[in-house]
Amino acid sequence: MAEKFSQQRDLFESERSFRLLVEGVADYALYMLDPNGIITSWNIGGERIKGYSPEEILGQHFSRFYTETDRANGKPARALAIAREKGRYEEEGWRVRKDGTFFWASVVIDPIYEDGRLIGFAKITRDITERRNAQLKLEAMQKQLAESQKFDALGQLTGGVAHDFNNLLMIISGSLHILKKGAADDPKLERAISAIETATKRGAALTNQLLTFARRQSVNPQAIDFTERVADIREVLDAGVGSSVRLAFDIPSDTWPIKADVSELETALLNLVINARDAMPDGGTVTIGARNLVLNEAPLVGDFVAIDVRDTGLGIPSDVLDKIFEPFFTTKPIGKGTGLGLSQVHGFAHQAGGTVKVASELGKGTTFTIVLPRGTDMPSRETPGVAFRGSGTVLLVEDNPDVALVSIGLLEQLGYQVRRVADAEAALREIESDGVDFVFSDIVMPGKMDGLSLAHRLRQIRPGLPILLATGYSEVAAGVRGDFPILRKPYEIHELSEAIAKLPR
Ligand SMILES: Nc1ncnc2c1ncn2[C@@H]1O[C@H](COP(=O)(O)OP(=O)(O)OP(=O)(O)O)[C@@H](O)[C@H]1O
Ligand SMILES: [Mg+2]
């Protein structure tokens, strides 16, 4: 008798501690439903997560935790049916708290049987909103990282190829000048030369797009008045859109100046406008707009100007959208597109310290938005090129003998005497002997000292000596900004002459 009593007491004790446990668990809503879904028990976790006290919720139907749409679709009843049929129901989804706010829930429903008869359901709900948010954030970051790694790898590749190409083009275009002089009275030769010239220019333009994509273009960022810039290239843009497409502008007069490389900006605009035209085979409108933006999302923090190029064209299918900025991705027929336009836009925007975004709706149109940092200095107009004939002696520092030959040819045509050395060390020796009026040096060179270090060294030992740098591409060039003028390869004779004319003396 005494034993039976003690057994009963043990049972009572263990049930009590179990009830205390369930009631006390704060991280899980643990409760029972009757076979119809009416709530018959409640714990502190339920109160904490969903906001109801036991008095409020006991006797209510559990469907009130579901969203209105889920209720309308009969989801609560379906959950119980599945639990009964399969022995378990599991789901992650939105649920509603007492105050109407949503949380992302992990839900388990188990049917409870006694003597083979269903007496109700055990329900466990966890609030995993934070975990889900963290997960989503992580996924977004991983996607972004993968994206930027892909672009970096592509950039390495295209940048390398483009750099080599640039040196070749430099040689071709430079030698053409010499050929041209000799072909003055042979029309056949002249035609051939002009064909080579056109092809070289096209090659140089493509190489430039590639270099920009790889963010290895040497750039000269400066403050730009966007309205003025657009007005200046209005004719080119008009020609770009063609006759069936209307060009509209939406640039408020209080738009801040932009800080970017002028010619890259112009190329980017033209690339976007031509794309817009191609997306509107039956005509339409391209609108170029600008907005001031204050951003606070790392890495873009501060004042920016957003430039929108909006079309009313075909739109971009979602499976294409992911690839459009990749070099050589094109949906246009062979000969129509090289797939480099948007690559240039992408590289330009990022190198300028901004970004590019796209929003598109099939059948409605596409908007590309280039976000660029606000320019702080006063926008300056470019000084027009002057016809210039020089005199004096230039020290040319160039490691590639073929490029050197061409540069010497161009410099001599401009009227200079040229002394050439192949590296920075030799240049420093050469400068010892007098008679050099300015130095023209490549930036990327083999040896201990590159063109930039040479320039800095020269500035120390010969402060008054003008220095002009040249480069096909260079990450270094980004750091040179403002310190020394840089000429982009391949350059033409008038560009060389203008750059020399602008040297401070
Ligand atoms: N405004 C637009 N509307 C619809 N699709 C576009 C638009 N802009 C770009 N695209 C799509 O993105 C692709 C890539 O564009 P991108 O400018 O890089 O190359 P492309 O225009 O094909 O060739 P390229 O500009 O080198 O001549 C296009 O082929 C097209 O499918
Ligand atoms: Mg294009």
C-alpha cells in the first residue's frame, strides 16, 4: 500500500516537473490543440513570441496565428490534415503576432494519439526572424562577393590583353604618320592608309572599352558640369540615337558638379544611348536625367549625382540581366554588337568611385543609373587644342624599342630634338648632362624604378623640369592624379602636341 502511494507521488512529481518545464520554456511556443485546432494549453514561450496571455488565447482557434492570405487559402486546416496523414507537419513561414506584426516562424505540428484515437496536436513554434535575416544578408553578401570576384578575374584577363594590344596599336598608328608623308601623291596608297587608320581607330576604341572595364584606364577625374557636358556632346548623342528615336533631357539646374573623367563619361553616355536606341526598333524616347543623391550605404557614403538613361524599349529578360555587364556579352547579331558597351560603363562608374544600376521591365523599358561622386572643385572647361610647334630637347624614357621609334618620329615631327633612354636609371644619368628641356616618360617600365618614381625623383633634383608621363594603362596612374600630366596610349600627334603645350614651364 505504501509502495503504491509512493509510485503515485513519483508520477505526480514527474508530471509536475514536466509541466513546469514546458510552461517555462521561453524560446519555443509549446502548446496543445484539440483535434479541431482549438488551443488547449499555452506556455511562456507562446506568450513571449506571439504576445497573447493564456487567458486571451486558451479556447481560441490556432488559425489566428496565420496571415490573412494563408487563412483565406485554408492553410491552417491543411497543416492539421498533413500532420494527421503523415505523422508530422513541418514548415517555415510568416506568422502574425497579437500586435499584427509578422515574424518568420519555424513550425512543427505532431498529432497526439491515446489508445489509437486522435486527441489533439502538439505544436512547436520558434521565432527565427533574426536567423532568417542574417541568412538572407549572408546570401546577398556572398552573391555580391562572387560577382565582384568574377569581375576582378575578367578584369585581369581583359586588362592584360588590352595592354599588349595598346602597344601594338601605338606602333601602327604612329608609323602611319610616317607612311602618310611618303604617300602624298599615290591615291591607291592613300586609300589603303586611310583604311588602316580607320581600323586602328576602331581598335583603339575597343581596347579603351576593355581597359575601362578592367579599371586600368588612366583617368583624369575632374569636376564636370553635367548640363554643359551634355550640351557639348548633344550632336554626337543625336547622331547616336538616330532619327526614329527622340532624345529628352531632365537635368535640374541645381544638379551638383560630377567628379569623373570627361572622355570616359562621354563614352559611357554614348554607349547607353546607343543601347537604348537598339532596344527601340519601332522608335521611342531616351531620357537623360540627373538627380542629386546623399548616400549612406557603404561603400557609397556622401554626396553623389545619379545619371539616369531611360528608354521606352523592349526591356531586358531576367535571365539576361545578370550578364549584361560582362565583356563580350551581347544579344545582338554578329557584327552589330561586341558586348563591350556596358562593360565600359561598369568599369568607368566603379573607377570613378561610384556604381551603375539597372532596372528593367519587359515591354516597358529600361533605366540605367550611373552613380558618380559629387565634384568639389569648380568645373573647368577644357582648354581648346592649339596648333603647336615646339623646339628644344626632350628626354624620352621608353623601354619598348618599337614604341620608342614611333614616339621619336612624332616628337621630331613636332619639332623637338630627342634623346632616348630605355630606363629610369639611364634617364637620371642623362639628366646630369645639361640641355634637356623636358622629360617624356612611360610609366610602366622594367627595372627598379618606374616612370612615376622617376618623375618624383626628378622633381626633387630638378624642380623646374617639366615632366609628361605616358601609359597604356596603370593602376599606378590612379595615384598620379594631379601630380603629373598623363598622356594615354595610343595617342595621336595632336594629342601629344597638346599635352606638351599644357606642360607648366
Ligand atoms: N537599354 C537596353 N534595353 C534592352 N537591352 C539592353 C539595353 N542595354 C543593353 N542591353 C542588353 O545588354 C547587352 C549588352 O550590352 P552592351 O552595350 O554591353 O553590348 P552591345 O550593345 O551588345 O554591344 P556594343 O555596345 O559593344 O556594341 C545587349 O546586347 C542587350 O542585350
Ligand atoms: Mg552597347
